Amino acid sequence: MKINAHAVLSHLSTGEAPRYRLVPKNPAKFSEEDFVALLAAKSGQGQETSRYWLDLMGSCLFDRMSANCAIDLGFASAKLYIGGTVGSLGEQPTREGNPVRGRIFFKGEMARRLAEIELDNETQTVDVIIYEIQQDGV
């Protein structure tokens, strides 16, 4: 399996050499309804049953993550991360400056299979040749 990607300039600090990160090119959109239909087709159950299990899983993830639990699902792990920084050890965080985010990471067999996907950098570049530089007014 191969995924097409393109390179974009990464954020740089002053004086650093340019670095580029690869981003998947034109990812296909797959809606929640499409996913429910896929679950129903693979399980042989109706879309109502698949919708129920997907909603229940989302509800359980939220319940446990909002109680600050790190969740191990076997194929993935989920936990909370806090964004931003504070100016001192005793400074209280704010929702705007320190948003709480949930992250889900694949692990085990799922992570191994995803790591096997090959990438093809399809970034198009143009070679530029400068023959002469002239100062304005000269």
C-alpha cells in the first residue's frame, strides 16, 4: 500500500536550516454515516445496532477520559493532554491558555500495519537558475 504525500515547510527557529514535513495528499473524506454503514456491513448487523455501539464507545471514552483515566484498548491507547504553558509554578491554568485535549494513539498490530504504508513524495519543484543580479537604478 502506498500513500501520496507533499512536503510543506516546517516551523523554523531563526538560523535553522529549512526542514520539510510530509503531509498526506488529498485524503479521502469518510463521514460518520459512511463508517456506521461499514460497521453494519462488516458485522452483518443493522445500521441502528452499529450506530448504538459507536455512540456507546464514544460515551464510554468520554466518561473515562474526563475522569483522567489513561485507557488501553489493545489496538489503541487514549489519554488527556494539556496544552500551553504557565508562567510560574503556582500560576493557575486557563481554558484558553491550557486547553485539555484527548489523544488516541494506535499501538501494537495496528501501529505496525500503519507503519508499513509506503510514502511517495509528489511535491513538484521548479529548478531556478539566476544568470544575473542587478541592483535597482544601475
